[in-house]
Amino acid sequence: MTYLWSVFTKPWAGLPGDELGRLVSGLGFAGAEVPVRDTAYVTPATAETELPKFTAQLRAEGVEPISVASDLSERVFAACAEAAVPMIRIMADVGPDGYAASVRRNRVLLEEAAVLVERYGVQVGVQPHHGRFVASTLGVLQLLDGLPESFKLVWDAAHDALAGDDPAVTLELGADRLGIVNLKNAYYVRTDDGWKTYFGQAGEGLSDWTAVFAALEKLHYSGPICLTGQYSDVSVPVGERVKTDLQTAVTSSRRDPSRE
């Protein structure tokens, strides 16, 4: 299959678009997810003015923006429409009101956003995330059930594995909603403060990337694959780690598990 190999640019969130485009392209990626947050070069407050210029600079370096990581405000929808960015990625938080109430609250927010999705032609992608969020792929699919097709699942290899799930199951169940596939890896480590999550490189966690690509091949998925560049060990530059992980991902995508 042919994938748009992409990277989440959060580790370099302060760079302007031209510098970021050269960096991302130099690492071997042709796509990027861009944070539009208060801590990034493009913020929600400046998005309508800055995002079109920022994405034009990325494209000039051969990098296609696949999504922004931001909020569901109208100004972000408008900026994405103007910049031809197809998706806003979010996560569904679980607050002190508990899981069930949080799911209902998030569902209301998504239903309200449906008006903006239709108005601007920009998708919403919801990613599972362990901890104080809807943590499983199936939980996200339940949250999205009945919403328009423009509400997508952003499947995540690390968080799927941390939830104890099997990519062959969750990817198939989420196939009709699948918008982006995130690649990272993680495992639990025991510390004096209890069990903590450690994010490592491709072969350092609970997720088997070869199994992920076998499931994607079965589904004939050909959308963006986004390496998120999240690593607990900061002693090695993120660029070096994510470049190595890209090579591993490409190799894994070409491997035939039935012959092993």
C-alpha cells in the first residue's frame, strides 16, 4: 500500500513554516500534523491569519498538512478551510464528573461542532488516549456513533496497545471511520509512585507495528500514517529517533507476516 508518511510537529512547535518544512522533509516525511495551540507558532487566536501562510510554506517544501491538533472553535475551522487542512484532531477528556457524564458532555460538543463541519468542510478526528481521556478505540467509536461520516477515528498504536486491544480487531471495527493512523509505542514501568507509561521507539513497547500494517493491508487503507515523535527519554534528539522509527515503519509495512 502507499501511505502518506507524516509526523506530528509538536516537538518543533515554535518553528516558522519554512524552517519546519525543511526539517520535516529532511527527516523523510511528506506530511505533517501541525499543533495550533497557545504554545505553538500558530495559535487559535492567530490561526485565521497565520495558518494559510504557514501551510503554504510547508507545501513549498514538499510537506502536505494532514491535520491540526487544536480545538473545535469556529476560528480554527475557518482557518483550516482557508488553508485546505482536512482535519482537526482532538481527544475526548474525562473530567471529575466521571466517565459516563464526560462522554455525554463530549458528545454534545461534537454534535454542536457538526454545524461547523458542514459549514467549512473540515473533518473532526477523535483520538483515544490513556489516562484522563476516552482511552480505547471502541470507546471513541461509541462516542462517534450516529454522527456524520466527517467525524473520524484517529487510531493510535500505542494507546490501543496500552488499552490491551488487538489492532486486527480495533482497526477492522473502526475501518469505516478511519481517518489517520498514529504510530508510536509504549509500555508500563513500575516506579516508586506506581505504574507509569514509558514511550519508546518502534520496538520498545506493547504495539507490534508489523501486525498493525498487516491489519491495514487487509483493510486496503491508504491514508496518512503519522509518527507522533513522543519519547520519554529526551537524551536523544527527537529527530534522530523519529527518523529511525520511520525506517522501521516503512520496513514493517512491506513485511509479509504469513511468510515468517
